[in-house]
Amino acid sequence: MQAPKPLTKPTKQRKMLYHAPAHVRHRLLAAHLSEGLSASHEVKSLPVRSGDTVRVMRGDHRGVEGKVTRVDLAKYRLYLEGLTREKVDGTTVFLSVHPSKVIITRLNLDDKWRKKILETKKERREKPEEVVEKPEEVVEKPEARPVEEPEEAFEVEKAVEEKPALKKKAPRKRIKRTAKKTPAKKVSEKSKPEARVTEKEEKPGPKRRVRRSPRKTAEKTEEEGQ
């Protein structure tokens, strides 16, 4: 069973309570056992179930003892048989109690799984798990053998020493290559820039229209009228 992680921030604690799964909520509904029950079963606390008899130890309803009729996992509350109140319209309603204000005085052992839980807890307390220390395995390191150089290495060194010095090759002479002369292209008279300029000067361009302001046109009409 997964135990809730210990948290220090109150915001995270509230968030954990609201979003906790069912198996964690069941453990949070645990309450202390009475002195007689804890001595007989050798258990300090157990989660409360419907059918257990419970005594309220703190709050407005201190001293009330009764059987648990319902356990609300969503709101973390218990409902007892004798703990009720009357509404204005006359109906009776059960009052809720938090499990931290309660002590279990009698256990409901109809469930076989609950008996097994008590037995396993007893066995764990009587026979704690013995930690067996494993003996350290001594690993024998192999002895370092002297490295024997092969005879082939000496023969290779001798062959390198006996090789004659290689002659240096003479540097190659660089040959200067001259670029081939390309024949000059014949330039036509029309392609010359001077001929283009003369052609442009000879051709008359289109007449441009000059926009006149409305004041000047009005003045000219007045002069012509006079």
C-alpha cells in the first residue's frame, strides 16, 4: 500500500487531501485504539470502518459513544448511531465527527482481511526482519607478469637503420603559358554611342502638357474679356 509523502507546505498538504486516491484516504481515516484493545492486539491505531464502536474524546460531543453507521471518504468524516440533531422542520439528521477526535473501543472483526492485517502486524513486531550482512568477497588479483618484447621488434628496428637515405627529387620547372590573342570584333557604326546620340536628337519627342493652376487660368480669361 502506497503511503502519503510527508509535505511541509500547508498549500500542498491541502491539495494532497483533496486529490488523494481512495486507498490513501482510507489510511487517513485511522484512529487510536483504547488501552485494552492496543494491549491485546499490540496495535496502536487502525482505520475506522462501519460497525466499530467509537467514543468521542474532544469537541462539543465529548463522551458520546456509539457504533459507526457510515464512513464518508470524500469529506473524511464519521457518523455515529446516537449522535443526531433535530432540524426546524422536525426531521432528525446525523452529525459528523472527524476521526482524530475519536478512540476505537471495540473492533468489527467480521472481515477476514482485517484479521489477517492484525496477525501480520503481530508477527512483524515479534519477529523483526533480521538484516544479514553478506561476507565481503575477496578477489585475488593476478600477479603482474614481466612483458617480454618479441624478437620481431628488434629485426624491424635493424631494417629501418640499414635502409639507405632516399634521394630528394629535383623541383619541377614552371612553364609560363601566354594567353592566346583573340581577334578584335568589328564595331558597327550604329552600335557606337555617338551615333545613338545623334539619332535621339534628330527624332522629335512627344509634346508634354503643362498643368496650369486655376488662378492663372482665371486671370487669363479676365484679360481676354477686357
